Amino acid sequence: MKKIHLIAEIGINHNGDINLAKKLIDEASLAGFDSVKFQKRNIDKVYTKEFLDGARESPWGKTQRDQKNGLEFNKDQYLEIDEYCKKKNINWFSSAWDIDSLKFLDQFNLRYHKIASAMIVDEDFLNEVAKRGKHTFISTGMSTIDHIRNSVEIFKKNKCSFELMHCVSTYPMEVEHANLSTISALKAMFDCNVGYSGHETGLGVSYAASMMGISSLERHITLDRSMYGSDQASSIEINGMRQLVKIIRTMEKSIGKPSIGKILDEEKPIAKKLREHIKDHKVDYI
């Protein structure tokens, strides 16, 4: 079984606090995740002025603009994240939500890109990402077959490596909405690797997905699910992070390869001992 790429989605759960982001990086690295992921937006491109001027109470002020600005890191903070992840020997990347943010991320020469489910319908954006030639994870939440097919065609046209990620865009997701059989269907339909991006509570659905041949698994992470933020409730805490990685790596090892009719060397002395009493039984296979 090929090793699953495990992604710890910090997203905006850092709440604009670089020290909190570092603590989340620490815990993801200690747990054994392969990558951490953030989100980057130019809020004036992603949201309308009317929306940003709207009222919203938050730790940063009284408007939507105050809240959205409070959740964004600037260049210096991302430089700090870049250096910190190198120090912790963990990869980092980010899902851009607009072309300006994509260009902003170019300066870090990231190994991967991520298409958020919301962005799969933006052809101009998809082409911009694909032209960069970096392996890209494409989430499929809120998407029709045509949306997914179009994104696949764009990445193939640009000869850009990609994988789809089955995703349900509810926060948190109800277990009965997971429909993990979609993973096999996407593989068969588009002849590509397929991962899983989960927004459920708990770990059971992620374990089930890991047994369906996924290439990647993404879960939101947090230090405390009661913290401020729309993604906190669908995130996993420190113990969950460690358990998730440990169990999935154990499951990967346990799959092995077909061994019908093969007696392990470790089994041979046990077979000899336990079958000694069987009349006329030859142990020449030992």
C-alpha cells in the first residue's frame, strides 16, 4: 500500500496569531503529518465591499472587514512560517482563493498547490494554478461532475500533476453524508489518484477513507475545538492528530501483499511444535 500523504490543515485556525500557528506546526510535526496547509486571500478580491462593510462582532472589531483582515497573515509572517517549517522539517503550502494570492505564494516556491472546493468553478484561476506545474490537490466539495471534469481537463491540458480530493463542504459534516464510495467512483471516472478532505468530527470516517486506496488525507487541526473560528468544530485536537497518524501508518503496514500459501519463517518453529502430534504429517515444508 502506497503511503498516504497526510495534510494538517491549519487554514485560518491560527486566528491571525503567528505564535498559535507555530504551536499548530509543532503539533502536526510531532504527530507525523507530511505537510501543514494554510489559506491565503486578498479579501478585496474574494468579498464585495458591501459584504466587508457589513456588521460582524469579532476579536478584531465590528465589521466583516475587521474579521477577515484579522485572519490573514502578511509577507513577513509567511516568511516566518516558511523558516519555521524548514526548522521543523515539515512541508507547508496554502490554498489561494484568488490570483493575487496565488502570485503572492509564488515567492515561496512551494512544492504543492491546493484548489479549495469553492475555487473549482473558476476556470481562469484553475489555468493559472495549472500553468505553474506544481502538484495540485483539487477538492471536489459543492461540485457537479461537469465542474470536476473541467478541472481535470485543464490540468491535463497544462500537463500539471494533480489529484482529486473527495470532499463534503459542511462544517462539521454528518457521517451519513460522507459517501466514501465516491472515492472509487472518481478514480474510475477520471483515472487519477484521489484523496479525502474531511470536515467531520472524530476519526472513524478518516480511517475508513484510508482503506479505500486514497493518495492523500487532509484534516483541519486545532489546539482546542472551543476556540473562536468557523472551522474549529470540524477540527481534530492534539490527541486526535497523534492517533490519526499512528493508526493510519499501522493500517498501511498491515495491508502488506498477498501471501496465500506462504509460511513465514517466524511461523515454522510454531508449526513444527503444534503439529508434532498429527500422525503421518510430514513437516518437510519447514
